[in-house]
Amino acid sequence: MTRQPGLRGLSLPMPTESEPLTLRLPDGRGQLTCLEAVREVRGKRCVYRCRWHDTDVYAKVFIGRLHARRRWQREKRGIEALAAHGLATPPLLYAGL
């Protein structure tokens, strides 16, 4: 698996179909098999195309020790606000640290 350098020396894994990245969810809800990096916002997050419980999903992985939690919480609030106003948005299947 290749790694792409991000800001401040962070290195994001770049999975491929032949060499996927596996992320275990900390609460025992299984694991994500990341097949492809779809988008990177340098130093903030990476979006992966994944398989989770035999379902195709996209996962946003927030990075950075100082700001990842805040960015993740802001993203989650935004998704909840869209849904509360009746705007179509994909369901949030999992959110956690």
C-alpha cells in the first residue's frame, strides 16, 4: 500500500483493490475494508470507498490530533441539521472516534 504525504508530515494510506486497508471499529461493530481513496483534504480528512457488512459505503476519516474531533463533530451536526430540515441526505451508518 502506498502512502501519500499530507501536511505536517502526516501520511495517509492509499488503498487499492489489490491491497485494501482494513480499519477496525473501536466499539466492536466490525471493520471497514477500504478499497480506494476517493478524496483527500490535506491535513484534515480522507474519503474512502469501502465495504462494511457486505455493503458498499463511503467513509470519511478525520486526521490530526488537535482538530480531528472538532471537525468530526461539526460534520455530524451538519448531517443532522440537513436531515432535521427534511433535505435528502444519505443515512449516517456509523459515527465514532
